[in-house]
Amino acid sequence: MIARLQTVEKAVAELTAAEIATFRRWLAEFDASVWDDQIEADASADKLDPLADGARGDYHDWRARQ
């Protein structure tokens, strides 16, 4: 894993400024997609239910803030 990361780091270091800008955009989109997939998986597995229940409880007990 470390060797692969070092290979990626070396390749990124050799990119032009324009290529780095393109890579940044791609990485941001990729990261957002991974995050969305994780949230979807957590929601499907009911892992977010305790958070929603707590938020609803705060709202009903007038502890919610805007």
C-alpha cells in the first residue's frame, strides 16, 4: 500500500499546473461519490437512525437550534 501511494505521489508531483487542476477536480468528485456511497450504505443499514431519533427528540423537547 505504501509503495502504491508513493507511486501516486511521485506521479502527481510530475503533473503540470493544468493537470493538477484537472486532477483536483476529479479527486473532489471521486471523494464526494465515495462519501455519498458510504452515507447511502449507512442509511440502508439503519446506522443513521439513532442520529435522526436524537435530532427529533431535541426538536420535540425544544432543544433544537436554527
